[in-house]
Amino acid sequence: TFQKQLQQSDCQNVLMKKVFDTHMLFLQINQSAAALKHVFAALRLFVGKFPSAFFQGQADLCGSLCYEILKCCNHRSRSTQTEASALLYFFMRKNFEFNKQKSIVRSHLQLIKAVSQLIADAGIGGSRFQHSLAIINNFANGDKQMKNVNFPAEVKDLTKRIRTVLMATAQMKEHEKDPEMLVDLQYSLANSYASTPELRRTWLESMAKIHARNGDLSEAAMCYIHIAALIAEYLKRKGLFSMGWPAFLSITPNIK
């Protein structure tokens, strides 16, 4: 009935947010496995009908959905885990199709951010969650329609990176009283995101905070210079800044 209103401004409108929040409530309040099955079906329909709400403009709807589905991937019911994994795979596939079969950058980014949040909020990462990641990989391997494009490889790369974040976070918990080891782990995590500037920046900021807390101000400054250089390089590629990262060479040769 309200399809036209929902599609206004590329689905970036107040009504869309209200309808989306209502869908999310079903995942935020405990439901039976039978009810969740219908919720996942409704969400599949919703994403299929309004992909631009998730893959265009602001990323907050995409981020919220990724967070709630990942939470269900950690559910104690096997059937709910499978349903949530199937929905997540469908969501990534829609992202790939929406981007004209180029990439799943947005869902990749939002899923990694959601994993980082969930580690703090819900302590995910156990065997249930690993089982869901395996299901998603199996979907990617068995999807005949996607055999000749790079989508299965992107899905595998994402699940591998999620596992890296989970492992690194587990190690960080072990070393939270050893600041140098902690920063070392964060540095390797930041490096693993060399190809995803927004996440690299997130981890560099986190490192800078630890350095500043420990009174290591020159190290904190180094993190911030790297963040500035990342942004400069991005602006250069957009044609908005002429120098890129070499602008910072006079401060430190380390910027290379």
C-alpha cells in the first residue's frame, strides 16, 4: 500500500525507518524458533523489495540489520542459526547484485563492525557462531549462478576476516594487562585491513587511544598521522587533494 512513499528519496525517509525498526523489534525481543522463521522470510522479502534502503545513502539500516542477523547466527537453536545464515548470505548476494556484480563492500564493512560490537555486547565467537560461518561458506560454494563471478571469493574473504577479528580479540583479552602486546595485536589487525580504509582507520584510532592512555604520545601521534595520510590518499583519488600520502613525508618517512 505504501510502496511509493517508502521508495521516496531512494528509500532514505522517515517512513522507511519506522517500517524497518518494526521489523527489527521482532529480532530484538525473544521469539520462538517458529516465529523467527517467519521474521526471516519477511526480512528476505523486505530486502528484496527495497535494496536501496540498505545499499545506498546512509549505512545505518544496513549496519543495524547486520548486527541483529549476526546475533541470531549465535542462537542456541540450530534451525534459527541456519535460517539466519541463509538470510545473511541472501543479503550479501543482494548487495553484490545491487553493485552490478562488482563487490559487497558495504555489507563487508558493516558485518565486520557488527562483529566487533557483538564481541563486546554478546560475547560471540564460540562453536555456534563458527558453525554459522561454515554454513555461509557452504552456500557460497554451492551457488551455481555465482560460479563465474568473484562473489564466492568475496564471501570466503569476509568469513576469513571475521575469524581473524574473533581470534585477535580473544588474544587481546588475554593480553589486556600487557599494553605493548595489545598494541602489537591491534597493529596486525589494522594491517589486515590495508584494503578497507574505514576499518583500518577504526583500529588505528583504537591503537592511538591505548598509546595515549599509556603516555606514549609520539606513538599515538604516529597513529593519527597514518589516519590523516589514509584520508589524504582517499581525497587524492577523488580528485579533491593534490598530494595524497606524500604530504606527510616531511613529518615521518614511516608514512610510506
